[in-house]
Amino acid sequence: MDCQDVFRQISDYLDGDLDDELKRAIKAHACGCHHCEVVVDTTRKTIELYCDGRLFALPVPVRTRLHAVLQRRCRDRLA
Ligand SMILES: [Zn+2]
């Protein structure tokens, strides 16, 4: 396992799609290689942010209700 291997496997690694042996090998490499440690960490955080972002894409019923409330507020203010 070298840095190139880590880069090749990183998305599968973070998705949890790798078998245990590969996961252990990447973890072991990242422990001794600061560069890969940073890459794994940064990539994981980026994915977490991306996933969090999707939580803000409101489900349609919530969005519809929110729009209704906002429209009412606007009308109230204009009235
Ligand atoms: Zn490395």
C-alpha cells in the first residue's frame, strides 16, 4: 500500500465499500503517512459537508408549507 493506492481507493474506503483487509491497509498507511492522513481526513469532511448540504434540500411538503407561510407573511406586511 502506497500513496497512489490510497488515492485510488479513497472514495471506496470512505463509502465503506472496501473489504476489511484493504480498509486496515489504508488506515495503517494513513497512520504513518501524514500526507495521506490529511487527504483521507479532508475528503471525509468534504463528503460529510456535502451530505449535510443535502439535508437542507427540503422535502416537497415542507417546502410547500414554508412557501405558504412566507407568502402569507408578505401579504400581511403589504396589507
Ligand atoms: Zn501516503
